[in-house]
Amino acid sequence: ARDAVRLALTADVAALYFRLRTLQAQTRIAYDQLATYDTSCEMYRKRYQYGYTQELDLRRIEADRLATEALVYQRENAVAQAETALAMLLGRSPGAIVEGFSEAGRTLEELNTFPAIPDDLPSDLLERRPDIRTAEGTLMAANARIGAARAAFFPSISLTGDYGNVSSDLEDLFSSGANVWTASAALAQPVFEGGRLLAREKAERARREEMLAQYEKTVQNAFREARNALVAGTKTAQVLQSSLDRAQAMRRSLELSQKQHARGYISIIDVLDIQRQSLRAELDLSASRLDQLDAVTALCRTLGGGWHEQTGFPA
């Protein structure tokens, strides 16, 4: 149970750290887009002032700029909350929690390195999972209780005395006459309580069956999670590549649209539409990077701390 808490805490810290870096990256993306809108707004205000453009074009640019400004504020708020949550998970002081988590670290792009998963990973790695070890220990305890219940049927006496002779306890237990079994009533009590002891043994066996079912369910869940985590690792990498290609295509589209607009081939409305799509593509790319990092965390958590047999959790 202790290891389960440690593993959960470690995974939560990793996941929250990756989320923090993602939110910071999205904030930078929004700031860069906002700077572009500021330039466009300034230019179109002057053009509108001298009668070179319609007010409609200016207002649409201003609307897109305000939407991006709101996005910046939203992401900054989310960053502050993630910093506070991470500081709490790390056991920081109240003052440090208020200040948040501000340590410099690698950017989201630098963190995006899905480790090479070895071939032929043994399923034995799953035996390190704390939940499986907990279920196994509970099952062992249930088996031990069955043994204890069965042992309660037998009087606890010494069979031999000095020099290997029959003990007095055994002699008294089988003494003749009306006082049979009464000479050692306390010792023979289990024999007379057979019904109650039998019910206790049955109850322990039933609990053992329950623990066995729970153990089987835990093992099945571990294999299910392992499969899902491995599939997620592959699929998130594919999604990331698609998102990267899309973002690069939108960057080129935006570059070309700005050139065409400068030459009068397309309107500012077309440029704004492509600019919105480009912003969305960049935000989706950062989200895809986060999904892949989350897949790494999930896989390590599923395997009880990683796939290194000697250096896995707890190390």
C-alpha cells in the first residue's frame, strides 16, 4: 500500500509537470500570435484612418486580437494553478506554494522524447505492481487464516513427556469413566466446539475465494492497462507526427497568404481565417506532445515504475 501511494504520487508529479510545460508552451504560442495581431491592428488603423480600408476589416482584426488576448489570460491562469498544484505535490512550504513552481526547466519541445521501449518485455514486470503485490499478500493471509481455522479443531497438548514417554496430558485426555474428556476439558474444548469451528473454517474459505477472485481481477486489470499503455504509446506518436505535419503546413499557408495579401491577391478576411487555423494547429500540436508524454507516464505506472528489472520502482 505504501508503494502504491509512492508510485501514484510520482506519476501525478510527472503528469502535472508535463501539463505545466504544455500550458507554458501554449501561452508562448498565444503571445506570439497576439504580437502578430498587434502589428496588423496598428497597420489597419492607419489604413482606415487614411481611407485605404473598410472599418469592417479593422474590426475583424481587432476581434481576433481580443480573442487571442483572452486566450493568453486563460493560459496564464491555468499555468498559475498548475504551478500551485505542483508545489503542493512536492511538499513545498506555504510561501513556496503561493509563489508556485517557477524553476527553469526544459521546454515542452525538449521534453518530447518518447523512450525506446525494449523488445520482448516480460510480463513478469507486472508482478512489481503494488496493487498486485497487495492482492497477493491479502490472498496469502487468507490462506493462512484457513490453516489457523483448521488448527483450532485440535487440542494443543504435548504428546510426550520426559524421556519420550506418553505425556500426562494425553493420558488424561483419554481417561476412562464418567469423567471422560473432562480431566482436560480446556484442552479438549475444540472437539466439543466442532460446529462453531467448522463454520469459522467455511467462512475463512469463503473469504479466501473472494480474495482469489480479487487477485485474478487485479492481474487481468494489469494486463489490460499494459496493453492500453503500449497501444497509446504507438498511437500518440502517430498523432504527434500528423499534428506536426499539419502545423508546418499551416505555417507555410500563413506565410503564403500574407504575401498574397500584400500583393492584393486575397483579402484580409482570408488571412485572418488561415491565421486562426494556424493558431489552432499550434495549440493542437502542443496537446499532442502532452498526450505522448502522458503515455510514457502511464506505461511506467502500469509496469510498476518502468521496464528496467533491476532499477525499476522502488529503486
